Amino acid sequence: MCSAERTTTSSSPAPRRTRSIVEGVTDQTVHEPARRATKAVRKPAVKRASNAPNYRFEAELFAAGSLTVIGCDEVGRGALAGPVAVGMVVVDAEVGRWPRGLRDSKLLAEAVREELAPRCIRWVRHHAVGLASAQEIDAYGIMACLGMAGARAFRALQQAGAPLDGTIILDGNHDYLSKALPQRMPVVPRIKADRSCASVAAASVIAKVHRDRIMIEQDAVFPGYAWRSNKGYSSSEHFEALNRLGPSELHRLSWLHAERHQPALTLDGLEVDPPPANTPVHGVAAGGAAGATA
């Protein structure tokens, strides 16, 4: 593996914050007469903002005693090639207003994500992205590798000195983290947390941009699969390339067999060597408030 094996770390003192986000949650009061007068005009804007995350659930956790909250989301779970990534960010009650335009990464155009990721990194106290490789996914299955990637991100936060005395908000309805973590932590699975919780949305954007950059780099190493555009996910160009070139070492071979119902994909006669028993650890990117994923 190439760039998926890199490890980068950085940290810096958290910037001064002049406003509590817990206070900011309620700092959007509109006078009732004005609300009624503009009701018809405001409806489309409210509808468009329905996918905008907020900080209410995080504020509830702070009020219940958590000193920090770790937002957590995965990226690349359904891809045919490349690693699965789990992003984590650490926030507290004083991080200030979340970045304008923040959404679940799946709802954002690539250029918007690229512009938003550095602002998310500056907003949070610490961030990390853990990876599990295609070979590990073939060897252990996707659910185990989600936990593996999450544990790697968590250890990177530990090594960066992040305060982890709080609660993890995990996007989805299944807790794949608890058994994999190196220490006991409260984990709260929450359906569509990447659309409702600002910390989880930030984790999704940071992880998505990090993984996308890996696949863009690998497109030059393994040309022909259109990874620059499809990032390792299913596409007509990707399936055509698999028929023409066969799988690369970044493909999840067990997943390709599962995709053989696709009319464009024919891998009959393909012989696959089993992955090595001692599959190596693959990449982590981490940093503090001013850190940057690579």
C-alpha cells in the first residue's frame, strides 16, 4: 500500500474562543411578528436547511457531564477499491460556531468538501482519520475493519494528547466501535448523526477528503480504473476497467465476487491468493486544532 500507509501527526494550542456554542444554540431568536410576516418567504430556506447539522445533541451531552464529545463517521464502506476510513473529531462546549455550510459529506460537491475540510480542522480541538486496507477487509470483513479503523483513529487521538474524557457520537444504528477501542468509552450510535450533529458532520468531511486524496493519488499508480472520479466506488468506467485490466492490489477481491451479478463485470476464472496472516497496519492521519490531514 502506498499513501494509505503514511502517518502524519501535528498539534497546536487550541485557539481562543470568545463564545460558548452552548449559548450559541439558542442565539437565533426571531421576533414573532417578523416570523409571521416572513413565513411564506422563509419556507424554502427552512426546507433547504433541513439537512444542516446543529450542536444540540452535543450540548445535551455536555450538560449531562461529558467534558468532550468525539464525533465519528466512516467513509468508503461501500467502495470496491481502497481503504475504509473512520474519522474522529474532538470538540468541547467552547469550540464556537461550527463552519458555515457544514453538511454530511455525501451531500456536498467535491470542491465544497475540499474548501470546508480545513475550516472543520480549525474548528475542532483534535482530529484523526484511521484506515483499514482492502486486504484487511478481505481477511476480516467490513464490520471488523470499521472497528479497526476507528481504533486506529482513537489511538492517534490518544498519542496527540487529545482529552478523551467524554462521549462518542457514532453515525448509524450499529456500534462497531466499543469492542475495538483500547479503552472503555461511552458510545452513542445515532441514525443520521452526520446530518444532525455538527461534530459528526465535521468528522465525515475530514475523513472523506482524506480518503478521496488517497484514491486520487492511487489513480496515478494504478491507472485505468477512473479512481480520480469514482474514488473506488462502483461506476460503469470502473467495471469496464475491471473487465479489461483485472483487479489491482487495492481492490477488495471478496467484494468483486459479490458484485458478479453486475452485467458489466466478468471475473470468471480469477484465482485469488489469500491475504497474509499478519496483515500490516495501515495509515492514520491526525492533528490538533491546526493540524492537517495529508
